[in-house]
Amino acid sequence: MSVTDEVLGILENNRGNFVSGNEISKKLFVSRNSVWKAVNSLKALGYDIESVTNRGYRLSSKSDILSAQSVGKYLSYDLNIIVVDETDSTNNYLKKLASDGGKEGTVVIARTQTKGKGRRGRSFYSPENTGVYFSLLLRPASSAEDSLLLTVMAAVAVAETAMECSDSDISIKWVNDVYLDGKKICGILTEGSVSLENGGLDYAIIGIGINVLTPEKGFPDDIKNIATAVYSENEAQGDVKSRMIGGVLQKLLDMYYGKDTSFIERYKRYSFLIGKKINIIYHDRTEPAEVLGITDECHLTVKTERGEVKTLSSGDVSVKVK
Ligand code: BTN
């Protein structure tokens, strides 16, 4: 890690407070001049850092520039976090790293995506500054069928992090969308590669896109009636984007590593489809039904208009509320 990265780590951990140049230089075993140079490089990158004689350096508590350090301070896990300004899709970026042997716990965060991908070949609107777009690489020992649970973990992690930030009503639409007051704030796209040797998962990539703030000009016409952001105008304070990513990753990994085992119950509790009339969307047709519940495997049980009870898997269908 460069001196600049390490200085940023110290300033991020002390946001809003002064840290003296002497203290930083002692911690990092470098000269005070190197600390000063590092602070200048950070300022040139746009960081709002105050330098005051006899007091030291202070990173503004309003700073919300995404970095490995800004997100890492919210994590108890030591992840390999890569932040890029722009990529086509963080899932695609991470797939390349995964095929080259990238380790579990590698995270790619992009400030914007030029071809953000949604489920079923749809695109995901990924503007700069207002949303967060990130993907996590896992190498689970489980089968490909169990990958649905990774999406479920991610949905619960996003819902609960958003609940910490907003008093509004947060809910989950089976299987991978998180809603606030009836509009979508987040989409999740889990992709994987199956090992030809044992049929298990070689790797899984969980891609998460969250509208944290409302874009300055609002959402584009095609999604403005269905999309919203976690924070309403002027409500967000401080490093909300870093806090959102860090909160989601921490919660998701607690579930994945077995520290949090009750997430399926919570997923069911947050799901708003139960009892709703829906249209089941197959590849070639739709069918009206009523949602009865969600199974322990997170499949959807429905009763069709013809009275047939069916269990639906997210790989085969999607649903639309009527
Ligand atoms: C959906 O709503 O259908 C899923 C959207 C998933 C979007 C995220 S943003 C980060 C990651 N990279 C992508 O290209 N897609 C996912």
C-alpha cells in the first residue's frame, strides 16, 4: 500500500477530527514531509482536507469519495477492495478477475457503469455520484442451486442497511429487488460459474446496485415511476455511499460465514408479495396467480386462477404485481 493510501486510511478512521502530522508519520514510519506530500496528493484527488498548523490534518466529515479505505472502515472482514471510476459492469470486471484466480472476498466498486446489467438481459441505470455499484466474489462450497441463497442474503443485507438509514417502509420483492415505499431502490444480479469437475460452483459473483441519492435531474422517464432512492433530498449526511456499501458487505458476509443464521425468516418477513395477486412471467407466456408464501428454500408458492398450487423458482420465472 502506498503512503497516500495509508494516510487516507488514517484520515478516514478519524473523519471530522484532526490528526497531527507527527502522529501519522510515527504510525507509518515515514517523514512528516512524506505525510504532507501524501495529503497534497489526496487534496489534488478532490479530498476536502484541512491543514492547520499545530493541529494537523482533518478530513471533512462530509467527504463521500468512495475508496477501499472509506468502505473498509465499516468492515470487520479484510477484503480486497478495488475501486474504479468507470467500467462497463462490475460483474463483468470481477468475472475476469475470478477466472484469473481472484480470491474470495474480492470486491469491485465502480463510481459509474456504462453497461450496468440487470436480470433477464435488462440494463441497470448507473449514474455517477448518486448510486453505488459493486460486486463481491465468493467461492462457496455449495451447489449451483444454493446460489439463490446468496441473492437472498444480499437482499436482506441491503434491506436492513437501508432500514438503518431511512424511516420509510423498506420491503423485498421476491427474489432480488429491494423497495422503499413501493418503488425500487436496489437490484441484485448473482452470476456464477459451474465447475465441470464436480458440478459445484467454481465461483459466484453477487452484483448489487443501489440508488442511494436521487440523481440531480431525477430518474429517466422510463423508470421514474418505479425507481426511488434510499435518501430523499437533503436528508443524506456524511459518507452515505461508503456506509451503504460497507453495511451491506458486513451483513452479507455475516450471513455467508454463518454468524447470522436467521436471515431466511427475515427475508420472508420483509417480502411484500405474500397475499398479492400477480402475473407469473414465463419465457413465452404469463399466468395470473395469487402468492401463498415463500418456502424455506426461498421459492415462491402460488395458487393459479385455475386453482393449481405451484412452487416457482426464480431461475424459471419472474413476477409482476397486478
Ligand atoms: C436487476 O435489477 O435486475 C438487477 C440489477 C443489478 C445491478 C448491479 S449494479 C452492480 C452489478 N453490476 C452489474 O452490471 N449489475 C449489478
